[in-house]
Amino acid sequence: MSTSPKTIAFFGATGDCAGHCLAYTLQAGYTCIALARTPSKLTQAMKAKGVPASTLDSNLTVIQGDAKDPVAVKKTLTAPSGGMVSHIVSGVGSNPKLQWSILYPVTLHDPTICQDVGSTILTAAAALARETSTPPEQRPYFLNMSTTGIPAKGCPRDVPLLFHALYVYGLHVPHVDKKVLQEALAAHMQLPEKERGLRGFTNVKASLLMDGEGKGLEAVREGPEEKPAVGYTIQRKDVGKWMFERGLQEEMKGEYLNKSVTITY
């Protein structure tokens, strides 16, 4: 079975970065499948972002379930044609909470959520690729929402010096989680071709996220890890728009294939 063109699976779309990406994708007319614990919460979030009810009815399928459940994840990765979706967008995360630690005062309610969900997606995608005999070039492209502050070995600092302590100490726990997922994606693409569930991935490393209407993509700077775009903040709406236009529509023309990209103002 072949991949349906531009059929996108979303995980963590009740969060605003992936949520805005989903809203732009739906409004552009693409077929989307989203996994959500509470489907009504997701559809309400889409309506709040300006997606008409008619568009939700025609373009969005919501799978009720948990992103750590292999059955629900595999269902989300299955296109209406019976093959695999063409793209995966993950904005999975957990709410922060304080902990008794002098060095690392902030943790997460679920401190391994990104790596756990990512592992489930990779395993489900590989199994589905085998079951549907999907050729490597037609397997999904994974757009992974990550963060600055965890540059690859040998790459320069990608956050301003003023924010360095905040990222190293205040955000240590969530950054460890995201780093494990990034390493898992890289390792997955080193597997023999027949064992992979993806055709590629990109880690989208956004600077400190803010709420607001956004400044538009003309204000967004991007750069590879080797020469990162360094800035202080970026609004979630613009992250979602960037992910849609650059990540899904253009697929970044391969320049960040199996790599990371930093985005900021």
C-alpha cells in the first residue's frame, strides 16, 4: 500500500505549537489524523484557533486514546487508504512542576513523556511499514517539536548567554527528555532500511515560547545546529505556522533532513 499524499498524523495537538500547526494544516485542506485523550478538548481548541466546524468534519479524524498506547498510535499512523500517513507532527509535552532540588528546581509531571511517546511512535511506525509493505521513500517524515538549549556535541551554544543558566538548571529535566528522543530518532535512521518506520525526521528547536498573535514568518529566523539562529523568544503561533509552511508544505527541501533546525525571532 502506498502513502496517501499529505496525510498528517498529529500527537500533542492540544498544545499550542502543534495545535497551531494542525489548524493551519486543516485550513489548507489537508487530511489530518490526531490522537487525543479528550477529543472534545482538541476540537474546541481548533475552533478557538479559527477552524470552521465544517473543516473539522471534512478534514480531521480524531482518535481517542493515549500516545503511549501502541494500538492507538498505530491507528493514528494509518491513512484512510490503509497505508501510512505521509507526515508525523509531535508536540507532546508535560506540565512543569517544582521539586526539592537546588540545581534542578523544575521537573515535569511526566518527566519521560517525550522519549516514551517517541519510542511508541517509532515502534508502531516500523511495525506498520512491515504490515503494509510501505517502501522506505513513502514512509512518514517526522517533525519533532523540540527546544534550543540542547545543542549537539561540537555545535555552538544556541541560546543567548543571558538565558544560559535558566536552560542549564531550570529546564534541565525537560531538556534531558527531549534529548533522549532526539538521540532515538537519529539511531532509528541508522537502522537497516527495512527496519525503519520513517523516511526521515527534523527536530524543530524553538527558542523560549511565548503566547500572542505572532509576528509572521518574515520575523522568524532559522539556522542549522552548526550555525544556529540565536534569539530570546518566539511565539507559539509562529512556531506552528513555520512547522506547517516549512516543515509540511516544503519539507525544508531536505536541508534539515535527519538534523535539527533552530528557529527564533
